[in-house]
Amino acid sequence: MGSGAHRGVGQRGGLGAEGEVVPRFGGDQRRRMRRREPAAVLPTAAVQGRTARWRTGGGAGEDGWGAQEGTGGGAAHGSRAGEDGPKNSSCTASTELVQFDPPELSFPWPNKTSLSSFNIVNITDCYIGFYMWSFKEVSTCYETETCQGILAPRSTQRMVVKWVLKENEAEEHMHCKKSIFVWNMILAQGVESSCFRDHFSDEDSKELPFIFNNNISPFTSTSDELIRLDHPARLVFPRNHTGLSSINIVNVTDYYVAFHLFSNPGKDAVVSYQTDDPFGILAPRSAQRVVVARLINGEETEDTPYKDDKQLFMWNAIVSEGVKVSDLDCSMSRNIKQSIELPVILNNKVTSSTSVELIKFEPPEVCFPFLPSKRLLSSIKIVNITDYHICFNTQVEETNVALYITKPPCGILPPWSTQELVVTRVAKEEAPELEDIQCKDKYFVWSCFVTEDINVNDLTRYMPENERKELPIVFMETSSNMLIQFDPPELSFPLLQNQRVLSSAKIVNITDQYIGFRVCTKKRNSARYNANPSQGILEPLSTQVILVTRIAEQNELEDSERKTKFLVWNGIVSEDSKASDVIDNMSETKCTRLPIVLRQRSSSNLDELIQFDPPELHFPILPNKKVLSSIKIVNLTDYNVGFNTYSRSTNVAWYHTEPPRGILPPRSTQKLMVTREEKEDVLEDKQFNEKYFVWTSILSEDVKDNEYSDYMDDQESKELPIVLEKVFLGC
């Protein structure tokens, strides 16, 4: 070995003639010693032409004290034995100081890089120092996170060892017996772990043999890949905006495969990547989905250039069944050379010119009534104002004097869509009653771009503070006896003569009490108003949708809107009250007016709202057979028209319609698919008199189709004739 040759850290003595290693031992010991390497040599060592590539990450156990896994008071790595624990006063008489669990290192197969693990157990009441080493004749490379340390009495140290196959390794060499050794010795107080490498010996070492699992067939794949990326096989993010994307990792082997997703950002990088599950172990032939967030630092400007090449990596290796996910958080799993680069695609459609605002709120604050109630209710609408899928998540400060419960707490908004959020304010037990209309509580909504493969369950893990927006919390001054509110705050109708128009509103109980209500309209109103339901009982902090039909009179005046009164009587009732007698059970009643807004006055008369194409439903009569037919329903007006289909229970067949109800935009057409299913035990000579109806009404813009699912009025319905035709099936 020349003058520039490297000497292993675990070797002792000086260099003799021609670079021979001369140990500093007596004659007996010198004869027993062979060339050996510690299991922790950082650089590559070449001695007499034989290469040993032991490495270590210099883990926490090498030079510093720290609690470890264990069953007997916790193990400790330390620079000095006994400093923080009892002195070695009572040691076991057994010659064994440590045990291995399991007693050998098991690897799946020798021709692939793989990980295994074992525990070093201190079975004494003394402090035990340990040091891992191996003979240089072992031609395969091993890596371990730490190679030396100090075990506290009755404690355990977990070790992870990586087998790294050397290039051009001969097949017969791979099956030779291989071992590493763990030197161990009782330590007196004050001994430092840094001196172990100069004092370890054969007679104080315990062999840890390696075994290879032959139960699984050898790795015979023509490709060296252990995993592949699939559905989707790439991560897509917007430029200059935070985004969430996901990728599927597929284990293509018959082994357990571990992975570690990590990033390698350059200096002063403006982009970073985050994932909630950076580590994992894939069972044979299994897959796992990983969600990745691409975060933009606050210092980024619109013209910031990107260096996205080689920033995101996934290390992967075969592992034995004893390896845990927690074992993967080590420097060995951050080796870029043993990792694959994850493909990152930047969506150039979302450029730096895209507005910073992704969502807006209606109203722009969370409004609560100023009431001395423990629970208050509010609602807001969150609107996606982009052409992309946007996720949102709500968040509050722990220092708030009240709890804020949002339903739904998070979600994904399709482009230009709206989601209603209901926020309940619950005062904490120790919080004082409201005395000031000003609120210092903090309520935030976080939002970012997402790809379509992201689901709602992925959102709770990613809420960087620099991406969230504060939504002010305000209290509205109200009279002390306000019990209910309306959402929206008025009823809106198009002004049409001689027509029925349907609108809807929500009655919101803003108290902790049971509230009874009854709708009341004046006879001198210029139109008649029918409410469904017209009365009921609201549970605490609950909401009730009421449908209101406006029936216009023939000679309606211009100022009819000012004269119209729609009133809702309301008051506190007992929990066991019935809806039929709410007024009689109210301890105190209050009449709240719901304003009515009329718009789009029209002088034309609409005799027909819809028509059917064709004008009847045709079905062949087939015993014990389901028959499908279709029909088109056409809106003849310039207004939204709602429809609901139903049939008589006395019919001899069931009629199933898809969709059963809906809202027709002005001058639009909807195709209905109707399935006829004959009932059981129908008499053959029974006369067929089938009845099928379609209820229709002009709707205000606030009405939703699910609000009138049970609303069917024969006076507002149109019968669709059913034609039954007998057919004969040939044999």
C-alpha cells in the first residue's frame, strides 16, 4: 500500500513493511487477530488490493447521549458511561453481556441491495459499550446508520444494516458464509464511546451471522427496477402557485420494498416539496398512493425562474420482514444514486399572471347574531373563481375564546362552482358571555390548486400558514328577542299574471331553544301565497326549508310589492310540543316579516309551461318484463321551470323515472327515461287505467331541485297519457 493509502478507522497499530497492518497486541492476541474492518468506516479503504466499503451515517448514537428503544429503562448512547445513570454496582455473573434479536440478520436475496434489522439487548445491570466490525475478506459492502454506542442497563438498541452488492460479484462468493461482529464490554464510569475503535478485540466480540431467505425465488427480472409509477405516472403542478398532486407507487417484485420520498432543493430554492407519508413499505405486488404538495416560498415573485430538474427523488430497496417504517428515517435512505427521480410537470396554463385570488366568500365575513347564547349559527358561500379544481380547508386558532365547527370543514370545488359552509360558534366553558360586538377570534380558509386525482381526505394534512386567508368574524346587533333568521333574507318571484311561481327560503333557528313557527299572510295581498310546510318546530340551531308558491291575481297593481306581507310567527316551545299546536305552546310570540321582491314584470300570459315530445308514453305489454321508454320535456318559457314526476299507487305497474325531478333552464329540453315494471299478482282481465303525472312550476333562481322532492300538487300537474300496446313474442 503506497503512502497515500487509507487505513480503516477500526484498525489498530501502525504500518509495517509494504503497508502491512501491525496490531498493538501481545503475541497471543496478534496470532488470533486477522485483518478486519469496522462496520462504520466512512471512506473506501484499500488494503493489499482488497476493498472494503463500510460506511456509516454518523447517527445520534455515535457520540451523543440519547434515549433509545428498550425495555429496561431505555438505552443510551454516550460519550461517557454512567454519567446520567447508576454506577455498575451489580452485574450479572453470566459470560453473555448482550443478545441479538433475532439471533441473525436475514436478507431476502444476496443479488440485490436490501435492508435488514436486529436489536442489541443489554441483559445486564451494567453499562455496556458496543462496536460493530467485520473481516476484510467479506467482499460485500454493508452500511449501517451507527456502529458504536453505550447501552444503559437492561436496554435495547435497534440497528438497521444495508447489504449493498458490489459490481462483478461472483455467484459462488455471494453464497459464502458472511457475518459481522459486535464487540461488547462492561464499562466503568467515564469511558467514552469514541475510544472503542482503538480497543476492540476478537475474544470480546459476538458473531452476528447473515442468512438469506431461499423461500422466495431469486430476483430474475431483466430490469433492475423494484417499483414503477402508475396511474398517474407523474406529478402535475401549476407554476407560481401552491398545488397538490398524487402518484401511485407499484411494487413489481415478490419482495417487501421500502421507499423514501425526499427532495434535493438547491441553495435559496423558491420551491419545496412536502408529503405526509414520505416513508413506506410495500408488500409484494402491491401499490400505494402518495400525495405531494409543491409549496411556494413567500419571497417568490411573479418572474421567479424555476430549477425543477432533479429536485424530487424516491429511494427504494428490498427489506426483510422485520424492518419497520420508522427504521427508514436515516441517511442511508437519502442516497440519490440508489433513488429514482420523480417526473414533475408544470402546468403552463396556470401562469404567473393568474390572479392570486382563487376563491371568494359571500358574504365576505362570518356573521353571527349578537346574542348571549352558548351556540350561534352562521352560513357563508365559498366560490371558486378559476377554471381549475380548487381545494379548501378551514382552520381556527387554538387561542380563540370559542370553538368554530364548520360543515363541511374542507372540500374540492370544481371550476366556477359554489359550496355553502355552515359555521357553528360554541363558546368555551371558561369564556365570558358576549359583552362587545368586536370579535378577536381568528377564522382562516386555506386554498390551493389540485389535480383531479386528489380527494377530500388528502386535504387535512396540508395547510401552510402563508397560503391561508383570514375571514373576519363579526357580530350583528339584533333585538334581544330575535329567534330566527331567513336565508336568503327575502323571497324573490318573477312577476307573472295568472301564473303560479315557486320560491324557497330557509328559516334558521339561531338559538339553543326549540322554536315553533307558523306562516301567516294577509288576505289583502295582491297575490295568494301557499307555504309548505306552513308550520313546524325547529330544533336548536337547525334549519327548515319552506317552499312558497305565489299565485298571481289577474289585475295585479304596480305597487303590489309594497303592500304584500309575508309573516312568520315564532316563539320558544317545549321539546315535546307538536307542530299542529305550536302557537298554543309558545311562551312568547314574535312576528318576523320575510320581505317579498317581485321582478321581471311580463304582460304575456303563459298558458303552458312545458310540452311533451312525443305527447304520450308508449309501452309494449310484456308479462313479467321490465320495459324502457323515453320522452322529452320542453320548457316553453323564458323562466326556470321545475318538474317532478309521480304516478298513482293504484296503477298495475310501477313507473321509475330518471331523472325523477329537475330544473329546466329557459327554452331548454330534458330527456326522461321511464321504466315500466308490472306489479306481482296482477289479474289478467284487469282494466288498464294507468296515471302518470308531471308537476311543473316556474321557479325563482334560489330554488334547488332537492327542496321540492316531496312536493306534488295535482292542480299544478299535467297528466302524461300512457299508451299500452300488446305484442306477441315468437318462439
